Amino acid sequence: MRGSVFTNFQEMVEAQFGMACWETLLANCDLPSGGIYTASENYDDQEILSLVVALSDETNIPVNQLVEAFGRYLYKGLMHSLPPSMRDYPDLWTLLEAVDSVIHVEVHKLYPDAVTPKLIVQEKFDTGVKLYYQSPRKMCLLAIGLVHQAAESFGMSVSITHECCMHEGADHCLLLVEQEQVKQD
Ligand code: HEM
């Protein structure tokens, strides 16, 4: 996993739970890197999993909830790393279509050894899209957090339904992303 993911994770932990919490995680995890991350380097996927499990033990927040919350946090950091010309999309649906065909392609140009998921807009509806997610990392919850934050950046709120999931034996996940209607009084 790319070091920028780890540096964003460290930032989130320090901002939301304090520096001491990050130090405790490092002390409780046996990390080959020693917990020193450089944004452009690559680190073992197992390290991020160990850190999230340790954070869950420390905070009593379930792992799944932490991964999704981290996806929300990570969105801004990832977006900022793109050249300005690649950050501008008219709406959430256009951005979601660009993730696989433009954004992650750019990531692979910069880092040929990057591992990004297959993330395809499989169907479009008036009120949303169906996203196909496939990755050996099975980080669909991270994708869900990223999509929620992307929606928020357009001033929208979405509901996301996991119609099938790699964690339940499927070979891909299907995520139904629908715009939430603003309640009228
Ligand atoms: C809604 C928008 C996005 C979604 C849903 C998304 C989804 C994901 C997911 C789920 C992963 C984890 C790896 C995996 O599942 O295999 C990932 C990795 C990554 N994404 Fe995206 N992404 C989004 C936007 C972006 C943006 C804006 C960037 C900007 C550069 C970006 C760059 C990366 C990078 C660098 C990685 C790590 C690659 C590695 O570790 O080798 N993503 N993305």
C-alpha cells in the first residue's frame, strides 16, 4: 500500500485521537517499517490492517466503522495530490466515472507498482449509479467512505447499499449509490 495512505492514516489518528494514541498503536503493532512512512514508497498491506485493528482495540470503535471513516478522511488528501486540472468535475457521477478511467490511470503512470481497484460505473439511474468494485485488497468499505466524502464535496448526501460483497464470498462488490432526497416540510 502506498505510503501516502499511511501518512493520511497517521494524520487522522493524531488529529482525532491524539499523538499519544498514534504512539500506542506503533508500540502495539509489530511493523516491519517501524511506522515511519514516506508518501511515495510502498509498504506491506498487512501494516495498515494491523494499525486499524490496533486503533479499534484502543478506541472500542469497530474496525468496519474505522475503515469507512478513514475513507472519508483520505478523500481530501488524495484529491489534493492530483494536479488542479484533474480535480474539477461537474458532479459526483462524472467524478465516479473518472476514478477508474482517469484518476487511477494517473496514479499508475506516477507509480507503476500501485494497486488500485477495478471501480466501474456499471449502471446509471436518474438518482444514482451502481458501482462495480473488485480488488485483491477487498477494501470496499474504504471505497464507501471515499464516495461519501466525494458526495459531500458536491454538497450532496448519498445512501450506499452493498448489494453483494467480496467479504461474503462474491468475486466482486456491487454498491448502489443513490442521492438522498432533501426532506421538505
Ligand atoms: C470516490 C473516489 C475514489 C474511490 C471510490 C477510490 C477507491 C480506492 C480504493 C478502494 C483504494 C484501495 C485499494 C483497493 O481497494 O484495491 C484506492 C487506492 C488508491 N487510490 Fe483511489 N479512489 C478514489 C479517488 C482517488 C483519488 C482522487 C486519488 C488521487 C490521486 C486516488 C488515488 C489512489 C491511490 C494513490 C491509491 C493507493 C494505491 C496503492 O496503494 O498502490 N484515488 N482507491
